Amino acid sequence: MKKIVYTNSDGQLCVVHPAPQAMLDGETEAEFVARIAAKDVPQGFVFEIVEASDIPTDRTFRNAWEIKSGLIEHDMTKCKTIAHERRRAKREQEFKPHDEVIAKQIPGKDLQAAESARTAIRAKYDAMQAAIDVANSVDEIKTALNQ
């Protein structure tokens, strides 16, 4: 079944999945999809009709999809932005227990050990950041995030 794709005002690629049970008797697939597009795509937005198999199954960087000449591709700048957001969130989670030790000056906890752990975490995520920055493909970005 064909799908309808368009870019919304936020720059996100939207995918409309026409429900086959809504097809009218005697209506061709092309007529059906065009009718659904006319109904569901907001006025003034340009849409394209693509094969379902042309839509990526890996949704890791879904918010970086864009349509170019009927093909859904990844905007690498957006992919890297998404990756950096995920990297920062992961780093924050690793920092959290050490930040509490340092901020709260918890008795019986080794402040120097907490700061050493934070230094190691910083180095790990600095390397991850560098790998994301030089990545040339989605797979390279995913590899960098899984270091």
C-alpha cells in the first residue's frame, strides 16, 4: 500500500498511512491515496506518494527524515543534533550519582573518587562527541553513540 509523506511547518516529515478498509468500492489505489491526501494533508503543504517499502524501518533518527525526489533520506545535520542530545542525556545519567556526592558533600563518600569518575565520564563522552561530529552516515553515528 502506498503512503503519503509531507514536511510539516516544524520541518518534520509526516507519514500518512491510508487505511485500506476506507477504500471505496471501485476506487483504484491511486484514486484512494489521492483522496486521502486531499483530506489529510494540511492545505498548502506539498506531498508525495511513496511505496510503503520506501519508508525506513529504522526509526532511530526519525526526526531527521526528509523527502528528496520521492526518496526518504536522513538529514545528517539533524541526525547529529539528535545524537548529541542523546549523548548529553546519557552523560547526565552517568554524572548524576557523582554529582550528588560532590554537591551534597556526603560524609563517608570519597569526593576525589567521584571527581575522578566524572573525569573518566567526560573523556568518554568527549570521544563520543568527536566521533559523531566526523560521522558520514547514520550507521557511523549509531556506532559512536554505542561506544
